Amino acid sequence: MAKNDPETDNLLGVPFANERVRREHEARECARRIGSMLNSGSDAATEQFIDQMSAEHRTLQQLFTRLCLHWFKYNSETPFFDGRNEYTVKVSKEIRAKLEERLGSAWCHTPLI
């Protein structure tokens, strides 16, 4: 199988057991790559990412916003945090409170047109 075949684990060349396993692999790889970019500590990397995302299809931009809103939701509900992510939890709770006040319980669901 080809190294970049979407039906295989690109690291091992082994077929994915099913769609769920493939999606989990993609999510893990995406999180790892974003984490690596952010770990560089470069504001330029963040700006470059934003530039690239802004060039994506508008529907993908909407889906990325949904992902970010779900990240805020997740962090607003987490009972476990420390000084490294305390600000993330605090801001996530504030964002959630403001958006729930304006949009109700569906605040983290973006419409797809």
C-alpha cells in the first residue's frame, strides 16, 4: 500500500480496522502537529496558521470554529486543571457563559450552509 494511502496507518502501512480507528489516527496526528507548531512558541507560526485557515473553504472555516467552540466547552467543564491551563479553563468558562447567554444551549453548534 502507498505510504500516503488514506486507508492505511501512514506510519506502519497497515490497513485501518475501520473508519473510527482511521478518524482517531487523524485526530491524534492533527493534535500532534498543532501541538508541535504551538510548542515552537512562535507568534509567526500562529499567524501563518491563521493565514492558511483563512484560505480554506468557508465551510471548513465554519467547522474549525465549531471545533474551537467545542474545545472551549470541554475546558469549561473540566474539573482538573493547574497553573499551566488555569487561564484556559477560566476563559473557556467566560466564553461559554457569554455565548450561552446570547445563543442558549446550542452555543457551540455552528450552522452549515
